[in-house]
Amino acid sequence: MSYDTYRETPDMAESTDMSDLRDALPHIQPRAPSPATNQQQMQNLQNLILTAVNNAIADNNELWEERFSSKDEEVRDLRRRLAESERRQPSGMGLPRAQEAEFRKTALAKLEPYDGDKKKFRSFSESLELHFNANSAYFSRERNRISFALSYMSIGAAAALRTEWVERRKIAEERSDAGEITLLESWAHFERTLKDHFTDTCQATNTKLYNKAQCLVKSFLEGGESEYENEEYR
């Protein structure tokens, strides 16, 4: 091809229209956006918060289980120390035995049998304290306090604990286990055992955590002031 012929040949880039190129390409529909609605977003947030609270409640339950398990070790240590103290104590000290006070009736109403309901435990404990104060001479002996309390633990979980306590006492006496007997005659130990079994501490803590979460979710959805700031939920 001569130079003059080449100059007369039109350039392909210049002869092709850009609109023709666009039309030649396949037409692709843009994907429509699908964002979650406001209501879905709020629901997702509520689920996240409640999940976090449920996890916190589970952790709290594990914490209380660990605390209750540690009580067994404390009891074993106390029993060991009591047994050692009993062995070191000299027998036959020659002291006159004090005359035991007799139980006398009071104007207080008779206690209702306790069934182990945690919601009733506080009332049961307060009633016991009233009777102890009204008959202080008789209840100065811790064994009398324990026997009095056990006599009203006749239903449900309370009755099960009473049976366990009586059986432990019977076995300790058969084995002449002075340390175990001393422990079972300790009102402080008995009272602590009652609280470990029937105080509603764990449930109250879980309810408080759940209420906090509900208030946070409600406040966020309504856009108002959260009741979480009130003293009731702190």
C-alpha cells in the first residue's frame, strides 16, 4: 500500500461510534438494594441485647454454683477444727451442770409449717427470731433453736432438709463423732445451711438483670428516657 493510499484509509477508531459500542454490550439490570427495614433492625438489636443478658445470667448462675460448692470445703475444715478442739479438751472438768430452762408459752401465734418456698423464707426466719426473743432463756441453747426450727420444716424441700439433718445427727451419735455432733448443734451453721438452700438471692439477681435489659430495649425502641437510670434498677 502506497503512502497516499494509507492516508486516504479512514481510521477505525474514528469511524466507530461509541454509542454503537455501548449498544453492542449485553444489558445488565442493576441489583436493587435490599436493606432491612427499621422494624427489622430494632428487632435484631433487641435480640442481641437479650442474648447478651441471657449470657450474663448464665455466668451469674455459674458464679453462685461455685460459691455453694466452696461451702462444702468450709464445712469440712470447720468439722476438722472442732474435732481437734474436742480431742484437746480435758474430760471431766468437774463443773456443775447448769439447770436447763423450760419452754414456756408466749402470746405469739404458732408458726406455719415451712415448705421450702424461697419466697416465704424471709418470713419464716423472722418468725423464728420473734419466738427466740420471746423465750430467750430456753432458746439460749442453740440445740433448742435448731429443734424448734426443724419441727416446723415438715413439707416439701424443707422436710427433705430436715430428714437429712436428722440422719446426719443419728449417724454422728452412732459413731461418737464429737466434731460432727458439735457442728450439728451450732445454730450459726444451721442458719447458714438454711440460707444456702432457701435464700432467693440468685433469682433476685437474675430478675434484676432481665429488668435492666427490658428497660434498655424499651427505651431504645421508643426513643425516650430509660428507666435504667432510676434507683430501682441500680
